[in-house]
Amino acid sequence: MPQISSFFRPALIFAALLLAAGIALQGLPSAAESARSTPPPMLDEPANPQATSEVAVLAGGCFWGVQGVLQHVEGVTSAVSGYAGGAANTAHCEMVGTNTTGHAESVRVTFDPARISYGRILQIYFFGCP
């Protein structure tokens, strides 16, 4: 049997688990929740009329997904994936995936505070609402 790179092994295990769960759940009724709206932040920082841009760094989960959502939000001028924390020489996918580097998958979000608030960005980040 051919050797599987340690980089791909977790993905293959996850895919096998999904396949097994799909087979085990066939025929069961769906337990999906219906969509619901998320209220806006109760307290938000006021827009600074002199500021033309601000930066927020959001970390956790899959940075490609966070970047993919935020780069299409009106008022966000840039969303760039990267790693926060840890040392520069371990800031690559294979090393970070070991959970021993101190890095977090992060997205650096630059936005125009006159067009979108920090609170609204956090609302989209935490609840995924467009």
C-alpha cells in the first residue's frame, strides 16, 4: 500500500468519518435549524470621521472561509489570510497543523469605518450574516 503524506492523513480520516456518518444517517429526518436573523450589536464604537481605514485581526477556524466572506462585504477594503502568533519559520500549513507552533489561522481585515462598523464586522464574523 502506498504511503500517505502526514499532511493529507487528517483530511482522509475526516473524509472517511463523513462518509461513514452519511451512511449511518441515511433515512433519518433532517434536524437542520431554520434560518434566523442575528440582531445588530447593542453597543458599537462610533465611526471616527477622520479615519479612512481601520484594521481588525480575527483568528480561529478556517481562515480561507473567513476571508472568503469578509472580502465581499461592502466597506471592507482588504481581507488577507495569514498566521498570528508563533515564530516566522513555523508559519506554514504543515507545521501549524500540528498545533504545536503557537499560531492561529487569522484574517487581517482592513475596512472603512465610515461604511461599516467594527461591531458589524464582528457580527458577520461570529454569525455569518451578510
